[in-house]
Amino acid sequence: MKRRWIFLAAALLLLISCGCSSSGQSSGPSGQQESAASGSAEKKVLVAYFSATGSTRTVAEEIAKDTGGTLFEITPVESYTPDDLSYNNPQSRVSQEHKDPESRDVALMTAEVPDWSRYTTVFVGYPIWWGEAAYPAETFVKANDFSGKTVIPFCTSSSSPIGESGEKLKEDAGTGNWEEGKRFSSGASREEVREWVDSLNLSST
């Protein structure tokens, strides 16, 4: 009888030991998956944009969808009305800002992006005004430190090319690894935006 109890006790200890070992093995791969997920999550994408008529916003939203990025709208304290955007009127707001560089420092609701330090890639979007980035985008760029970040400009226009607007923003920023930008038409398709984003190979950067 005593031997039977000893055998049963030994068998029970063996089962407990196997259970603990199995539990330890299952936690290993789980921990690795969490670590891998955390590693990929560290590369965060921000899509900052100023949109006067909605065209740039549409492209920015598509970029955010394709990259899993966070949208940040660059919002002037004083919004631009249709009359403000009348380029053919020398008295319009944009015409006056174009003539007077001092007035191009457009006040923004905020230029501070929550958790700015967590983003490793920043898209900066804007419409083209007289061959340059719209002035609110310039204000945003000047207000932030892009050190350690990859910065990718994009713009929208009816016909104007991107020109040197990206290079000008790079000079305004003075920091960051700025890549070549992309111009989209005012009615850019989702497929066009997706094709461009795919060509950037962001997952490998």
C-alpha cells in the first residue's frame, strides 16, 4: 500500500513538472511576437497637411490609409475663404501674402503634434501657390524639429509642378532627411496615391 502511494505521488509530481515546462515554452513564442510587434510599431508615420480647398486633404487621407499613419491637419487661425484664394485679385489675401514675405508667417491653431518624438516618417502635404508650398505648411515646417525623421513632401495643384517647393521646405526646416516629393492633380485617384506609397518601400526603412 505504501509503495502504491509513493508511485502515485511520483506520477503526480511528473505531471506537474510537465505542465510547468509546457507553460514556459508557450510563453516564449508569445513574448517574441509581442517584441516583434513592438519593433514594427516603433516606426510611426505622420501625415501632416494643409488643405485650402479639400484636394490635399483627400490625398493625405489616402496616404494615411495606405501607411496606417496618423493624420494631422495644419490649421490656420484665420481660415482661407474663396475670396482669399483669388489669385487673379491683387488685393486678395494670398496675393498680398505673395507680395509681402513678412506676412507669410501664417498663425496656426497649433504647430505642436502630440507625441511628435514617436514618429519616424513624416509626410508634409500642401497645395502649390505660385510655385511654392502654401504658407501655412511653411509655418508648420519652421516650427518643428525633424531631426532623425524621414520627411516626404507631397502637393496638389491644378497644373503647376512640385518644382522646388520640397527643397524650399527642406531649407526652412534645416533638419530631417528629406526625400523627393510628389505632385498630385486636384482629382488624384486612390490608385495613383497607393502606387506612389508602395514605391516608397516604407516597410524597409
